[in-house]
Amino acid sequence: MPTQPEHDFMPTAAELAPQLKGATLLALCSPLNPTGTVFTKEVLEEICDLVLAENQRRGPDEKPLYILYDQIYWLLTFGQTQHFDPVSLRPALRDYVVYIDGISKCFAATGVRVGYSFGPKLIIEKMKSLLGHIGAWAPKAEQVATAAFLPETAAVDSYLAELKGGLQASLEAGYHGLKALRAQGYPVDAIAPAGAIYLTAKVDALGRTTATGEVLATTKEITSYLLTEAQLAVVPFSAFGADASEPWFRLSVGAESQDSIQAALPRLQAALDKLK
């Protein structure tokens, strides 16, 4: 479902309402990949109320509407941002929400793909039956190690404090750098980062011409140009289903320091200066 920059690319209850009739699963993610934005308490409450009303409307022979709530980045929020989840806000949703979580993101364990889910017993039992026949999952040693590590709250808190400090500094460097370029008249913008490891950036170079005479007609072409001219790797929102004419991009700081991001901004500026 298309979302809008004025809502930080998070879906709203008004946008979702026409889509819920007949639906059986509403997939939500907060903090959101690719935007690095999160649900506010008020917006998520409105969506929860929609789901409750829809399930109350359905008859006993109709399949209920479930929420798949992906909160794998929930420990990575910044500043005054808070993470909210459906059942905490609306306990009546307990039988209709399936949570998805794991360690690969918040603990930078991209090679240790230990994930977990919890929710209504009926759904979890069916998930277990399905997974039992797939034959590929995180090795048992990794599962056991994760189970031993997570209760060590002091170690977890210490690790997250250091990780979040670095991520926030990198995200803010990118955000303020783009805002500074915008103030100078460059066709860029950014949405304030709230969570995860991503910065939503706008680089509106559509229709501009490169020094070699190539017209940048799509976000894919802008992506290629920035990689070549600025050594800057970005992912267009078109890779996540947006229209190729919408000049919004995901910038990931997961492997980048504050210094490396600040060093990339002049390269971006120089690449934009070459366009006609």
C-alpha cells in the first residue's frame, strides 16, 4: 500500500481502512525498513481499533483479521522516540497479533540468523508444524547461545548503549548534512531518523542531464549515477514497491561511521553540481 512522506512513510488508519474488508493478514513493521521511521502511539492505536472493529464485524464462519507485527528493530530507537506494539496498547488484540523478532539487526548479528515469533497458540502451532518440515533454520548452537545471552540484561544494555550511540551519530550526520545541502538550494531532503539503521533521503535529480548527456529518468538511473560519481550506495524506494518516478531513497548506516558519512556529503554535492 502506498504511503506518504508527510506521514514519514508510515501507513495511517485512514489509508488502511478501505483495504481491510476481506483481508486476513495486516503486515506492519516498526521501526520500519526501509524508512527508519516508527509508529506513534496515536497512529498505532487507531490502526488497532480498526482491526478490532473489523473482527467484531465478521461472523463466526469468517476467518479473522490478524496482524503480523515485525518489530525486529524495536531496540534501536533514538532520542525521545518510543516503540509501541499492538497488544500493549490494545490487550483485546492478544488473539490476533503474531510478533516477529530476532537478533540479527539489534545485535548486529547478520550472520547469526536466530529469529523468533510469539502470538496466539493456534497460529504458533501451525507455524511450528510448517517449520518442522522445512529443514533449514538457525543451528542449535546459535539458538542455545542466544537464549543464554538475552537474559544477561547488564551485558545486553551495555552493548546496545554503545551500538545505538554510534548509529544515532551516523544517522544524524546524514540527516543534518542533507538538510544543510537543501538549505543551499540542492534538490535533496531527509526525514528525521527515529529508529533502525536507515535514513530516508530525497535526491530529486529526475530529468537532470549528466556530463555525458544521459538523462536521469528513473530512480534506478539516479542510483547508478550516485554510485559512479559520488561512490555513494543508496537503495531507491522503487526497490520496495514505490513508483520509479518518486525520488526517495534508503541510506543504511549499519556499516558506516559518522566520519565516513560526513566525508560522503561533499562527494554527493560535487556529483549534483555536475548535473545540468
